[in-house]
Amino acid sequence: MNAASEFWSRVKLSNDCWEWTGGTRGKGYGTVWIDRKRYYAHRYAFFLTHGRMPTGVILHACDNPICVRPAHLSEGTQAENVIDMWSKGRGVAPPLHLGESHHQARLTAATVLRIREQYASGQYTQACLATEYAVSPASIGQIVRHESWRHVGGPAHQKVAA
């Protein structure tokens, strides 16, 4: 039996998904050994269908990790795979809000501006500001260097010459 026949003999056909019945690993994705090399079954199904191994990731239209049905598989990028995951309600999409509208924000834009002004005055250290605003010194450092809260203006951090 050749590799293709052996592969397809391990697939349970149905009107919907064609499910891999061989071994699995990772997050339930099927695996197959061909010529002493392990492949993910969905990638090998793509190879058998298109005559080449995919260069990117394989997207499952059905979201079934053991599905190897060629009509359910398409080649894409990792970014497309992540967007597909988020659009289907899996995983956690990054926050779309900046600053105080972010669900974990502990400061407001006005407070950040005040922190930058206080630090620029030279009368406050980062440690002092961290204590006053109940945030970490690292957070204050990122604020005064404009590494966080970039959308808020205020005085730029000036390095003090040693």
C-alpha cells in the first residue's frame, strides 16, 4: 500500500468532517508518520490534495482539529489563523481601547499628564510618584519616557547628564 492509500485508510468519511482516526498530539491534531517523519495529518492531507506542502499554516473552516477534509482546509498565515480564532470566539483578542478605556487601567490621561509634568519639574522622583499614584516604579518610568500612554502629551523625559 502506498503512503496516500495508507493515509486515507485512516480517515473516517462523513458528509461533514473527514476525521483522522490515527494518533494525535498537541491540541488534538492528528499526526501521521511517513518515511520516518511525523506530519500533522491536516498538513499531509493538504500535500496529498495540492501536491506540495503548505508554506504557511492550515486553517480549518470547521474548527475540528482532527478534520482532514480538503474542502475544510486552506492555507493561510499565522495572523489569519489568529484573526479566524478571535472571530469565532476562541482565545482572547487584544484590547482595542487605549489608556483609561482599557479594562485594566488604573490611571487617567489627566493623571498621566500630571505625572509627566511633576517628574519634568525635577521635584519628584519616579519612586515618589509611584507611591503617590499607587503604581509600580516601572510603570512610572514607562510613562515619563512615553513608552506607555503614548497618545497623551506632556513634557518629554530628559536624561540627566552624569
